[in-house]
Amino acid sequence: MEKIKVFISRQLPITAEDLLSQADFEVVVWQEEYPMPKSTLIEQCQSASALLCTGIDEIDAGFLEACPHLEIISTFAVGFDNIDINAATKIGISVGHTPGVLTEATAEIAFGLMLSVARHFLDTNRQIGKGEWKYFIPTKNLGIDLKGKTLGIFGLGAIGFEMARRSKAVYDMNIIYCNRNINHDAEKQLGAKRVSMDELLSQSDVLSVHASLNADTKGIFNKGAFSKMKKTAIFINTARGGLHVEEDLIGALESNEIWGAGLDVTNPEPMHPDNKLLSMPRVLVLPHIGSSTYFTRSEMARLAAENIIHFFRNGKP
Ligand code: DGY
């Protein structure tokens, strides 16, 4: 019997390829380090029944119309804003993603950004490199104490919950959140309080973004939003760069409307090396490393492969 062909658009932890091969699929992997051009991805998918892609592949209506024979698209990511779900559903292509396995790793990056910005990790490291560490200056490099402060979570799903849990445990932070639905676990376990967007903006000492990117959330952190935040607030985004408007964030930092920012996501990605945010004080930008641990990436590979295996065995990812 002919094997079912799976095309993988990026070299992933070996788990994915091994699991699919052991389950008797034919596996073809894009071997280059640079991302696949869309036309090549379409070409490669012509003879495949399943695509294992990543968050950087643009799976839009054009791609889906060119590959309507695909039975499943499994993405190596929890976010699927790069996939036109409506178009896939209309054509009848199933979509799988990798929730759960990257929750801890991503929350850790949000927590790390919060602490790093609050205590000037990057600014002070740069000072040493520039020979500016000359004597003890009691009034220099003063940071923000997080203990007892208010953490605002925008989008209280699994990752937002983990960020809140850590912040409560370590700094006894007061948790407020803005979310479509009530999160009963967060309210019960962490004493979290659901508030309006305006309350979230005006009351948060640290505002951490964990929502998915969609038509409702795109650019929601803009000039108007930043102007409602505390002058001492820290803005953290580990979700998607499209949720904040970059030039408005730069403006808010420059005009001291907010105190600092920590970003693991930018718009576009990769961020240009000349970007102003990279040299601003109290700003730390990371290159989208939320899920980047050995264990987490390997779990994501396992889940992305298993979504395909389950789909062909049981009819759904
Ligand atoms: C995800 O899985 O969505 C993370 O952003 C990593 O891409």
C-alpha cells in the first residue's frame, strides 16, 4: 500500500520525523535553514496529504486554494493566526496545533521580562560594557519593586494563568484580568478579579499580554491605550507582535507615558536591527523565544506529529 505523505516545512526536533516514520508515513522535510518561499511550499505540498508547518508559514486562502487536497495541516505552534481557519474549514481541511505543552516555558519568559525590565538587567549590563560602572551611585539604576503590585493580564488562558500564578506566588501580586469569559480557576485560586479594558489599563503596574491575535485584538495596545496606563507601568507582550502598535509603544516610552516594556514578539518578525526599541532604556526585546527550551520544543514536535497520526487513524487531530 502506498504510504501517506507528510511534508514538514522546517527542520524540527527529530521527534516529529521519527514518530511519523514509525507510524509508517512517508516524511519529506525542507532542509534549508531559510524559511520556505510560499510558491515552493505549494509545490512541495502537491504530492502530500498532510502538512506539518510552523507559525511563520503563511497558510492563507491563496495557499489553501492551491492545495485543497491536503487533509490536515498541523502547526508546530499554539497560535494559529497564520492560518486562515475559515478558508480551511470551507475546503474541509482539518487543522491541529500544540496547546498546553508550551504554557510553562512561555509564562517563564513573560515573568523573566517583567523582572528584567523592573530591575534594569539589560540597561545595567550595557553600562558595564561601555565602561560606565565606575563607582557606587546610590541614586542610579533604581528599579521597580514588584511585591504587592498589580499585575494585569490581557487574555487569561493557560499561559496568562501561569504568569499570574508565578507572580502571585513570588511577589504576592494583586491579579486583575480582562478576558471574554470569567476564569473561575484564577478567581478561586489566585483571587483574580475580572475588569474592563479601561480598568486594566489604568490599574496595572505590569500589564502582560497573553491573548491570541485576531480581528478584535489586532493593534488593541495603541496610542489611546498606552495613554491610559500608569506612568510607572511596564508593558509585557509574549503573545503576538500584532497586538501592539509599535510606533505608539515607542511614543509612549519616549514621552514617559509608561515606564518600560518587555517584548518577546514584534511586528514584523524578525525585528530590524536598527529598530529604536533595541537601544531604548527600560526596554528588553527577545527574538520570540517563548517556547524555546529543549523539552518544550520536543513536546511541540511530538504533539504536532501525533495530531497527524491521530487524524489519519481516528478522523481528528
Ligand atoms: C506559538 O506556539 O504560538 C509560539 O508563539 C511559538 O511560535
